[in-house]
Amino acid sequence: MTLSLLTTWGLPGITGLCWLGVAWQDLRKREIALLPLIALSLVALWGHSPLWWVVVAVTFFWRWNRQGSLILLPLIFVVGWVTQEYAPTMALVGGLTAWALGWWGGADGVLLTVLALRHGLTGLLAGAVVTAVFGLAFLMARRKLLTLVPALADVFAARPVALTGPGSPQNEMPAATVLAAAGLVLEIVLLLF
């Protein structure tokens, strides 16, 4: 009885608080502490193959340089194929590649992977769609939608998009906040249904 109460109310509640903490940190400091990312990852990994635990631990604790992290991609594909879990595979490959190419921060890739591990394809699609929609809205609000065309040329050429003042809050979409909002909504849906 206690375990079922914990999984029914406790995990979505704890996870919801972690999502709120991530959004608050992203909006306030533009960087995410490791603790909520680890907590979200542990909850998301619950019930998954030990192979996913190893892959996620390696991505967290190994000291990678950006381009050197791409060496993990074949391992991630093999784990996805062996476990037959394709949503986390796509999320981790996409997040790791985006981080390696300088398009995203590391926390953004972790959060997309957490959404895919916790909620499957629904979490992956929710994270991707919300990020794309909010990204376009962010560009329109900043009146920089026309800069999207040269930026897309850089993206398709696999080059980091050049910003004026890299990492400055005025040029960077708070992707972690958007992904946290999607995660919070999915946790509420999980709690209610």
C-alpha cells in the first residue's frame, strides 16, 4: 500500500518540484545545478534496463569535451536497439549531438532525455514540439525571425550558430524552462489520470 501511494502521488510530486526547480534556476541564473538533474534522471530511469543506467551515468560523470562526447553515439544506438526503447535513444542522441555542436547546453539534452525516459515517445514529442514552438515565438518576440534563415544554413552545415555575446540571456532561449514546463504538465497529467 505504501509503495503504491509513493508511486501514485510521491514520484509525480517530487518530480514536479524538480521541474519547478529547474525552471526557476534557468530563469534566474541561466544554469542548472546538478542535483535536480540527477534527481529527475533517477526517477526517469526507475524501471528501465540497467544499460540505460550505465549510459546515463557515463554521460553525467565522464569529463567530456564537446566533440569527444560524440564517441558515445554508437553505444547509445546499441543500447536503444538492445532494449527496444527508441524514444530515449533519439532524445539522448539529439541532446548529445546538439550539445557537442554548441546548439544547446548540457542540461537541455538531459531534460529531453528525462522526458523520453519517463514518458516515452509522448515525452520526446512534447519536449521537441514545445521547444520548437517556443523557439519561434522567442525569435518573433525578439524580432529576430529573419535571422533564422542564416542560422538554419549554419545548422545544416553543422556549425555552431554565432551569437553576439555567446550565452547572454538576451540571445538565448530558456530551453530548460520550456522543457521543464512540458515535464511539469506531463507529471500533472500522470497524476490526474
